[in-house]
Amino acid sequence: MPKTTIGIALIFALSSVPVFATSHAEKAKTDKTKAEATSGAAAGQEAAKELSAELKVGLGIEKREITGEAESFSVAAGTKIYAWVAVTGGSSETKITVSFSKGDKEAHRHELAVSGKRFRTNAYKTFRAGDGGDWIVRVLSANGQELAKKAFKVEIKS
């Protein structure tokens, strides 16, 4: 075989090696990224499993506790009804959502930050004329998992 053919074959063989090595390195990097993403998602799901909430519904908050707690409210238009939430298992990066729904239609949603493993917070909805009826308030984790739920009735006085 002439020297030129050997030289071309050698150049071709050597140029293929780095391409293969780069492709292999990129695949290893991609596999590592996928594994980290999967473990991160699993950790997020695990954290959500540890997260729990206690929920109360009432007419006010005093000294970080619910007041006027009830399952049925007869109130004037313009009255605020509060959802008091005690969250356990959170961290400084935890967020929850408090959702007020009438029937199957969400009427109000409020995202709240949780600042520790045991944390109390609240949200409210102002009830107007026409808002009477059966309501549900839910506490949801950041991934949408329902942590707590409470049904209540509202009658708006005229």
C-alpha cells in the first residue's frame, strides 16, 4: 500500500477517535443530567409527601389563630372569611396555594410562602352579594397535591 493511502487511513482513523470520545463524553454528561433531574423530581415528591397542613375556616385571625371558626356563616356583603393554615414539614423555599371554590369553579387563589418546618399562615376571600352557597377551601402544595380541604356554607344577609 502506498504511503499516501496509509497516511489518509491513519488521518481518518485518528480523526474518528476524538469524535467518538466527544460523543461518549456528551452521552455520559446527558445521562448524569437526566439522573440528577430524576433524583431532584423524586426529592421534590418526597418533600411534598412530608408536607402536611391543618386547615380551619373562620371570620378572623387574632394572635396567629383563627377566630369565629364555623362550618356555616351568615354574613353581610363585604365580609372576609379566612382560611387559617398550619403547615408542617416545609422549608424556607416551600410554597402553598390556598384556593376558594364555589361548586367546581375556583373563585380565588392565593400563593403563600412557608418559612419553616412548622409555620402558620392565612388567606381570605371577601364575600359579596351573590356569593352565598356551598364553598370549599383547599390547601395545595407547589406540585398541586391537595394537603387539606374544608367545606363551608355562606349566606349573605341583605
